[in-house]
Amino acid sequence: MIKSIYLSKEEAEEEEEE
């Protein structure tokens, strides 16, 4: 989802599935 990608990019930029 977009939310996960946004959070992942800001946090780790690794996982964008949850």
C-alpha cells in the first residue's frame, strides 16, 4: 500500500509490504 511505502521510505526504505 502507499502508506506502507511512505513509512518504509521514511523509516528504512527497505520493506514496503505492511
